[in-house]
Amino acid sequence: MKSQVAVLRTRPETVVADYGRLMRLVKYDQVLPREQDLIVKLNLSWTKYFPACSSQPWQVDGVLTTLLEDGYERRRIFPVENKTVVTNPVEGCRNNKWSPVLQRHGLPFIPLPDVEWTVHRFKSPLLKLNDIFPEGIEIPKMYVGKNICQLPTIKTHGHSQTTGAIKNSFGGLLKEVRHYAHEYMHEVLVDLMYMQRELHPGVLAVMDGTVMGDGAGPRTMIPREGNLILASSDQVAIDATAARIMGFDPLAIRYLAMCHERGLGVADPRDIEIVGDVAAAATTMGFKTSRSLVIWGDQLIRRGPLRPLKRLLLHSPLMVWAPFASNVYHDLLWYPTVGRARIRAFAGTGWGRLFEAY
């Protein structure tokens, strides 16, 4: 049986309503029944705003507008995001303009560091996470038994080549020390699919490709206007479709191929049914994944010639140098120079003007 991915072309003037059309195309209310609690997992890749880096305000607006129009109760909707060693979810909520959207819809923002976490013993055959966290995998207690809607963007990633719905769960299901998993990123993304199967009765991904990230993702990217939005209940299929739109062969991306082989979703485009705008799904953007200076350095230590120093540099009190170096490079060097120029160019587009309007 084929997996279904909805794809629509959109524009700034209609994007919120288009998200409603998109979600209804995949009969989202059958995947996420109204009578069950729903986690809306936002995507924060940078505390600062950068186009395509994190969930767009119109993406959050479109999804919440649709849910509330279709009779979902506010008390059952839980918008969440986590922290990393280099991101602050509360500041990120403000900088990415989720705050006014959530306030207008009467919903709280729930930073995951503030909720109760619990060790969960997974029964699935996890590939790496049990080894990385031998004392047990801690997850937010509120995740157990709730449905989830992932809100990723279409972009490249220096560790995993592409990132999307599956990688978005990385930010919710693992604590801030999840950078320990970077060395085995593809295997960990497979583990996350197994974990979600155990935790959530229903999973939906609603992906923004209005502006996509090319190059050294998930931060230091070149924003490209894509004017597309995607949705699916198969996270592997939506990530594979996004990968193909970016210009990659999904089956050549390890985490997608591994998920496909294990029956965790469909990565073969021949077995994915596109609904909505079939021609739009055939778009090929010609993206190339590259590595930022920070990811290059991380991989040098985890898998390269500096590996003998890995425990000292990344798993000891000396580890504080890594987030410091990342913040200096990203926030103090790259963002005010290269990033600022790219944001200025973005500001002159229809999507840039829509962002300012929020």
C-alpha cells in the first residue's frame, strides 16, 4: 500500500488558509482524533530568526487555525519546544514570532525543560540510543499516549544531509545532551521512529517549504523561495518527498533508507502517492548539503583525527568550550555579517514582508 503525501503550492496572501486545505487533503482528523490530547512540536534550530531555520509563524498559524476551526479544544492542544546547549526556547518563541500567534489563538507555549521528564524503557530494537544513554532514555512524561503533530521546515543538515519530520522528534524526545547522538545520527533517527511508534497513537507532519534552506544547514543556509507546503502521516514519506524536492535521491540518504528497510515508513518515491499539486511535488531545487565550520569541527572530533580527544572535549566538564565556540561563530560572527545580508535579501520578498507583518 502506498503512503500519501499532500503537496500544495502557496503564496503569502493565502498560506494560512492553504495549510487548512493541505491538512484536510490528508484527512488529518482521522490521524489525530479530536478527543485525544495533541502535542504540536515546533522546530527551533536557532534562538535567532533566520529564514527556513525554524517553524515559520504562518506555519504555526495555519496549523492552529485549522485545528480550532475544525473543533479541536484548546485545552487538548500543547505547543512545545525544547532547549539545546545553544538554543533558548522561550527567546526562540519570541524571536521567531510564535508568541503573537499562540496568544491570538489562546494557547500557551510549553518549554520542555519546564515539564517532568521520566526514564522510559522502550521495547523496540533500538540501534544506538540505549548504548548512548545506558542509564535510560529520558523523555517528557507528557508525551506518553498523546498524539503529535511535527512542524519542521525543508532544509539541509550537515550531520544528516537533510532534516525534516523525523529529525524534529530529536528535539522533543531527547534532553539537551542529545548532541551525544551526533556521531550516530542516522541510526538515532531510526531509533526515534521506533520510539514514536511506542509513544504516540497518531503522528502527523506538516512541513513548511515556503522558504527552504540550502547549503550548510540547519543554520548557516542560503534561503530559497520554494512556495510549497507538505503534510503526511508517514514521516519517512514526507522527508523522502522533501529530499527529492531539494534534489536528493531519498534512498541514498542513510536514515531514510534504513527506515524504509525496517518498515518504519516509505522512502521509495515510486511507493509514495502525491495528492494535491502533483506538478509542484516534481519540483527539483538542486540543493547541495555542506557543513558549517561548527559541524565540521564537531565531526573532526567525533569521527575524524581528533577522535582520541572526544571524551575529554565533549564528555567532560571541558565540554563548555563547544557551545561557547558555537555561539561565538553563529551569533557573533556569521549572523551579523553573512546572515544579515541574507536576511536583508529575504526581507524584500513576499515571505519576508509576511514575517514582518507577524
